[in-house]
Amino acid sequence: MRIGDSGSSASDPGDDVPELTGHFADWLAQDRSVGPHLTMERIRRAPVDGAMSGQVLEWVSLTLSSGFSAAGLIYSHLGFRASLPPGRRHAARMVIEHNGVRLVIDDGTEEDVARLVRLLDGLGDSDGDTGTDGEAAAGDGNGGGT
């Protein structure tokens, strides 16, 4: 499973959304209800134009162990969002990719937890929100989004 931000480009001036992925990874590592149940790998974009290192953190790859709670992950994200200044909270959308399906979580509702459980169980999104591009939307009220 991979977790990222809302897909904004790091090249946009003044756009700090990709930075939030790194901060959320730090938050997860310190969360006692989630951190002990996963192994985390930080994924950066490949270096561009001969640069020495890749750009900002783009994704966090999570390997889940027994005892992992989908609800715990979503509650941790809600806590992370709540810790941000109000003007930055809207940018901290959790995007989860698993087996080629992308799930976008904004609000952390009970339905979001159920969708994440179905995704991790390999059942897909039985609500019909999975689009032709393999994207399942959750919490944005529009039935889509990245």
C-alpha cells in the first residue's frame, strides 16, 4: 500500500502539499496505534537533469503487519490534519494506492474506513465509485478526485 498527498506538483511555486507527505510519514511513525504495525519506506521522485538527489517525498510505501487497523490509519490522518494550521488542512488529503486502485480520503468517515478495509481485503469498492482509471473516491462528495 502506498500513501501520498493529493497529487499536487512539487514544481508549483508556493505549493507545500508534497511536503505534507513527509510530515505525515513522521506522524505515522510516532503514532503508537499505527506505527508498530507497519514497515515504512519513503519514495522520492527520480533525480532530474543530473541532480544529485531526488525531489521531495512523493509516496510512503507501507507494509502492514498483523494488528494493523484501517480505522487507526484514518484516525491518525485526522489527527495529523487537525494539527495543521487551518489554511493547510484542505491540502492534506490522504491518497492510498493498493493493487492498482487509488482511494482518496478527505473526511475520515466510517464509510471511508469501510472502503479502505474493502480495498485492503481485495474486494474493491462495491459502492461503484471505482472509475475506469482504477480510482476509488471517498469523502470528497463528488464521487472522484485525486
